[in-house]
Amino acid sequence: QVQLVESGGKLVETGGALRLSCIVSGPNFDKLTMAWFRQAPGEEREGVAGITRIWDSDKDYYIESVFGRFFISKDNAKSTVYLAMNDLRPEDTAVYYCAAKIDLQMGVPPAGAMDYWGKGTLVTVSS
């Protein structure tokens, strides 16, 4: 069983930066595909970034709206995945969820592909 706990969400001003963390408990963290999703009020949950192990290196993926502003990374020694968010905009306001998939998944995975989820952390960007 894999458990995920997110932290780091808070209120920030437009143009600000945040780093979200997701601590993962369970086996084989280094082999998991990890992703960050977000869900704004009244909107569907959307994937924003994914990271997966391909051969001996981690490959990261992003949706267009966050490309160049958000960066996903993994620390295998700490079983933690991060989402560094820069140049935040009001449209980034959402609950951000960490999710894990046992198998390799290239690209930003769809929500339905993920096996485990955290409970989310709220990011609010004021205008």
C-alpha cells in the first residue's frame, strides 16, 4: 500500500513562488511514476506535471500552461516528490494533489491512470 501526504500550500501573491512536497510511504518509491494534479472550484481535476523513471534517469513532463514555471522533482532518499511553482497566477489557484502510479507512464498522466492519491493541499494566488 502506498500513502501520500502533501504539504506546502498557502496564500501567495501573483508572481510569487511556492514549493509543494509530497511524502510517499510504501515500497519501491524510485520505480513509481509520480504526478501533480490540481482541481479548481467547479473544474475537473487536471494533471499539471509528471515524472517517471526511464532507464537510469527521471523524465519530467508538463502541461503547456505551466511549462517553464513549474518543476517536478523526486528525492529518492527522502521518498519525496516536489512541485516548485514560480511566477504564480490567479488561475493557478486550486487544490493540488499528489498521485502515484506503479507502472511507467510517459507524459502527464490522466487522473484515471493513477493508483494512489494524497488528500491535497490548497494553493491560493491573490490578484
